Amino acid sequence: MNKRALMLLMPALILSGTVFLLPFLWLFVTSFRVQGEGSLLMAEGFSAANYARLVSDSYFAEVFFRTIWMSAAATVISLVIALPMARQIAVSAGRAKGLLLALILVPLVSGALLPTLGMLHLLGPLGVVNSILKDLGLITRSVKFLGTAPGVIIGLVQAFLPLMLLPLVNALSRLPKDVEAAAETLGAPTLIVWRRVILPLIAPGIIAGSVLVFCASLTSFVTPQILGQGKIATFGTMAYQQASLVLDWPFASAIAVVMLAILGLGLAIGSFAAKRLARRPA
């Protein structure tokens, strides 16, 4: 790299280092500090006590596994819902496709709070979902969605479904138009076409969308906090409670570092799977 290119990159490197690298470094260092007994001040020296607390306390282990399985469930459900939706968007043409893509982006640009508040009214005891189920005669009493893991998962799927849709739409749009027709001409049923032809070809999009949804669900705070009603603890809500309510910043930093490590592991697995697919013979 010549000096001119380095000078052009320097502002971006300085900004990235200041905004991202230094806070992460501070977070990592703080996670090895401890607060004095009965004090909000940090004690002298460094210790791995915060990480030992995460490992030894069964409550935090329960929160950890709950966060993992809820994120995985949200990812799988998002994939199942997104596949037919992405297929329909990919085969649409002209203004219809642009309109559908714009509708996908609405939840992303509106932030996490507004859609979650909407879900709060939809899933409430007197909300739209329970009212429809009662009108159809499927239930006689309101189903409790709020304050439960299924309610939080529904909110996570609603919030992060666009992150699954966009990579799938991109992958499906790049498929040759005659691939599916050729398979059907050879007598393959629709399910076989999807399993043997379409899904292998869009596997990179599936991997990208799954990594995005899993990582977003893992670190989500607003949706579990609101829809969980304070009864469903996740890593995101626990970090917020430790930092803002308990004011134990070292322990909150340790939770954040563990979340970052899990995110890094998820990204590494996704990258490994994508490289294996790229090396796979056609």
C-alpha cells in the first residue's frame, strides 16, 4: 500500500479505532475489575471473579442457555417464514418487487422500539391475536403471550425477519430462471426441486441470513425487555440490569465480552460454512 492510499484511509482508520476499538478494549479491561464490597468504586488490581461468577452461578448458566435456544428458535422460524416470502419477491417484477423490498426495510428503519410496542398490543390479553382466536372459537380464555418465551420469540422473529429476507431475496434473484423449470421437466416434484436444486444453490444466502438473525437475537435488549415483561431474562436484559440498575459495571462488562465472544464464534462458523460451500464442486 502506497503512502497516498494510506493517507486516504487514515481518517477512516482513526474513526474506527476511536469509535469501535477503544470502547471494546475498555470493556475487556473493565471486565477484569471488581467493585469493592458495599461500594460502587472499583477495587485495585485485576481479577477473573466476574467470569468465575458467570460460570459458577446456575442462574447465569440458565440465562445463557435460554438466550442461545431462543436465538436459535427465532433463526429457524425466520428461515421457514422467509423462504416462501423471498421466493415470491424474487419472482416479482418491476414496481411490485421494489414495493415489497421497501416494505421489508420498514421495520429496520423504524428502530426496535416502535415495532415491539406494536407487538405488545397485538399479543396482549385483549390484543388483536387473542380477539381473533376467540372470534374463531379456537380459545375461550386469552392465551398468555407476554412474559413468556414464545412471546419473546415471536417478537424476535417479527423484528429480525428482514435480516433473513434480504440475503434470501438476493440469492434467489441470482438463480438462473430455467433451473427450476428444467428440474420439473425431468419429472421432479416441487418439494424435490426445492430440496435438491433450489436450497443448495441459495445456501450462501441461508447462511448469511441465519448468522444475521442469530446474532441480532442474541444481543437484543428492547424486545425481550418489553415482551418478556421482566420475567424472561436474556443476556441483553441481564447486562442492562447489571449496568443501569445494579450499577455493577465490571460484571456487566464481563457479560458483554461473553456475548461478543459468542458473536465472533457465530460469525466464524458462518464464514467456515460459506468457504466450504465455495470449495464444493458444482
